[in-house]
Amino acid sequence: MIAKRQEMSKSQRKIANYLISHQETAPFLTASKLAKNVEVGEATVVRFAFFLNYEGYPDLQRHMQEALQRKWTSAEVFARTTERGDKPEDTVSEVLSDDINNLQQTLQQMDKKEFQGAVEDIIAAERIYIVAYRSATSVALFLEFYLDLVLQNTEMVRSADGVSEHILDIEENDLVIAFGFSRYTKRTVEVLKYVKQKGAKTLVITDHMLSPLTPYGDRKLLAVTEINSFIDSFSAPQSIVSALITAITRSEQDKVEKRLEQLEHLWDAFDVFQE
């Protein structure tokens, strides 16, 4: 950064100065929040990342986080991303804007061939096991509900202690779908290591290529989760899951249509839905 200082514009120097002066907090700021603090446009922040030869602002942000050479606790991240006096009306605008940015960046980096391969692997799988812990279970449960609804071969491994019983007999024609976002759980990585040794196929849904899950994924779908908070934004992972479900059901149209017609009769018989 310092080496390219002479080539920087006035706005870019302001960003560089801020990053250097706030090395412990700046890595956790979204592009919009950094732009607000430096008093430049968000587009200027994004162009600054490209100017430094990064693939985008998330790439620069990950580099800065790694440069800290330590893992912050949730409490530390909260302290560094929270300002006293923030108004709720400002927060909702900020968070929704960050979600929109995450969706746009996820779409831009999406590997369409990898996505198509993931759809084909799910359809071809004999059994599907979904592995997710802590907050990632919220997205995984949605995927389990709809995959098992239409394919009838999906289960989510809910208990960390009971994971060994679930995957003991896993085979090569089975598929494990693992969710993991920073901060990553050791159990997710351990499960992936085991199922790879058993020869099962794996699909990893995570936040970037530096994730400890990616080396164990036959397929990898990346979702941007950055937000100016100690929590992750799951808008992009949720959209990827929705896209997977939609693509699978369209590919298996006749089978799914018959299945849904049968379910409709059952739902009517049990008076499931409010008329």
C-alpha cells in the first residue's frame, strides 16, 4: 500500500491513511461503513481495492484480517463494529444495503459450471447428509426441508455428539453438504475429513476460498457474508440455497410435480393450511 502511495488520488490517500491508522478495526468494516468513516463514496473504496490489485473489497478485507495474525472473539468483533449512538433507522438502512452488496458480489463471483455440477450431484446422490452447526443451521434447515420434501433422501445431522452414528455407513454414492462461515467450527471440518476418506462426494457452501472447508469440497459455492456486526449476513447463502432447490425441482419436473400433487391431497386430508 505504501509503495503505491505516490500513484494514489487524494481520496485514495484518505482511505490508505484511515486503514493504516485503524489497523485493528478497519478490517471489520464493510465497504459502505469504511466509505462513511473516510467521507468518500463507496465506489471509491471499491476502486481503491482494485487499484491495489485485489479482486475486490472483500479480497482486500480478508487480507487485512489475516494481517492481524490473530482470531478475534465475538465480543472483540462486536466492540470494533459498534458505535455508541447509532440510530435504529440508520442501522436498518446500513444492514439492508450491506445485504444487497453481498448478493451482488456473490452473483458476480458465482461459478455457473460449479453450480450446475452441484445440482447434478444432489440429483444423483443416493443419500444426502447436511452438516451445519451453530448459526449456519438456520440456512441448512431450509435446504433439508425442501430437499427431503421432493427427493425423500435427505437428513440433517443435528447432534454434534451423534454425528458418528449418522455417517458411519456413508458410501461413495452419497453426498455430504456442509455449511461453514467464519468463525468455523472444528466439527464441520472433522466430518468433511472423514467422509472424504470414505469416498463420499462433498458440496461445501462457505464464505471464501480461504475457508478451512474448501480443501474438502468436491464442489464449492461461495457466498459473501460480510456485515458491520459480530453476526454474519446470510442473505447470500440463503439465496444460493433457494437457487439450488429451484434448479433441482426444475430438472426433476415430472417427479416433483407428481410428488407435490400427492402431498396436496395429504395436506387437505390433515387440514394443514389455513384457508
